[in-house]
Amino acid sequence: MTKTTDDNIIGFFASFNFGENDQKLVKSYLWGDNGLKNRLAHLKWKNYGTDLKIILFQIYTKPIPYERRNLREIENYRRKEKSIGIPVILDHNFFKLSETDRQQFFAETIVDKLGLLELKVKRNKLDFDISRLIADVKKSLNYQKIEKKPVANNGYNSLWQRVKTKLNL
């Protein structure tokens, strides 16, 4: 991991496999004028504890299948660096979303992944106020959980019904 010059708790890394347009778009979401880096820049590690100095969101754009299979939901805590990496995959479906839905995707993903980090913080007994960080991130990203409406049971909800329909059984 490279040394950072600022004391932001949240950082971003991006890996690209295909498409220059995709690179520009993702970079603008991460590091643009209204990007996530700037919107979360006021969150400093010193305000949350001493055992975690960087949470690195690792954005993988359209990863190859081998890479995708080997990514964890969240990496192990690195005690020497006081850091943790959190992979986020952007596949083809992300690029089909509207602008608003992409913003919502990033906000939901970051909050959900911080929920996973909460388990790591508790398990490793770290001096870190993850609940406060989550609340501050939600506030910074204007996060509002969108409840997904349940789908009516029309016979296609069960796996067996979908398989029968697909295979014409």
C-alpha cells in the first residue's frame, strides 16, 4: 500500500480492464469535482479512533472471471498499515443505469460495505467508532435506503418455476 499524504479515512483505487469511456466515467465518480473522494474528504481517521487509518474501496471495472472469483467481500485487517481493503465490482449492468441510479448504487454499496467492516471492527476489537463513521458517510452522501417492493407471487418466484419455464418442461 502506498503512503497517503492526507488523513482521510476513506480512499479509492480503481482497476480497469476495458473501455476508455468507462475509465473516464468511473474516474469522474471517484475523483471528479463532485466525486466520492471530495464528498468524503472531511472524514478524518483521527475522529473515529486509532486502529484504522485508511479504508480503501477498490473499484474493479468489468473484472475478468478469474479476478472476480478471487475477490473477497472484504479483505482482512492489516494491523501494520492500520488499513483494510474493500472490493467493489462494477459490471456491465452498472453502465446501463441512469445517472441517479449510479449515484444511488455507490451510496448503497459504500454503506453496505461499511456494515461488513463493522463486523471486522468488532471481531478484531479495534479502537474505531464505525457506527459514527457510517452515520457521517450517510449524511455526506445524502443516503436514503430505497425499499424494494416485494414482487407478487405469480408462480415465477420459485426457482423451480423459473427452471421449468426456461427449459420448457
